[in-house]
Amino acid sequence: MAHIEIQDARDWAEQTKMALDSLETNLLAQVEAMVLGRISKAYDISMWATAATTPTLVKKIIAMFYVADLYDRQYSEDAETGSPWSSYRRGSAEALIEGIVDSTIDLIDLDPGQTAPSGSPSFYPTDASSAQQPTADDPSLGGPVFSMGTLW
């Protein structure tokens, strides 16, 4: 299932040079794999299965890369080094991905159940678990047994 809709791509396409009627699924799959693969370093993307569940900024990034690739392919004969417009679009999309991965840009429209960044460390035992009494299932509960000042 696609992570963007045709209108997402049309928003980035120059309508006088490239009228988009449908999405090319093979190219879109490649772009989505590249973008989601890089963002997966910072977020659990498993819940982003459709355009409806994918965060808005991620959809914009996918659409920017998709249209830049289409534009380069369509006008590849006109320039030896590629299109300045598509290079600018790719640069903008790259900067957004770097910001997401570096945690300097937040994905603000995530549902609470869609997870926070997956790279967040979790520690056990915690202060809450240390306040509990040890059980047969988890004998590590409870206060500390020794400290740094303990002499042996």
C-alpha cells in the first residue's frame, strides 16, 4: 500500500511541465523503501502502512523524492548534471530526513500509540521497581543490596 497519494506528489510537481495522473508503483516503492529505511533509525515505522497512518512530514519527504526522480527522468536529455530544481528538492528532503533522524525535527502528528523514537533507551530496574518488594517472579525488585561504599 502506498504511503502517499497522488495529490501529495502533485503538490511538488510543476504542473506546466509535469501533469501527474497516477503514481508509478515501482518507482514509489523504491523511494518509500529508501526514505522509511533511513527514518527507521529514529522511529518505529511498523504502523505506517498507508497514507492515512504515515506522518504528514514523512509523506512530504517521500513525495519530494518521488517527484524529483520523475523530473530527472523526464528531463534527463536536457542537462548533463541533472535538473537544478530536482537537486534542490532532494537537498530539502535530505535535510528533513537528517533532522528527523537527529531528533532536531519532530513528527508532530504521531498518534500516542504510534510510538516515540525507537532509539530511546529503557532501563531496568527503575525507581518505581526498586520501591517494590522482591517476588519469586522478580527477585531483583526492592532496594539496593550494596552500594559503591560497601567494603568487602
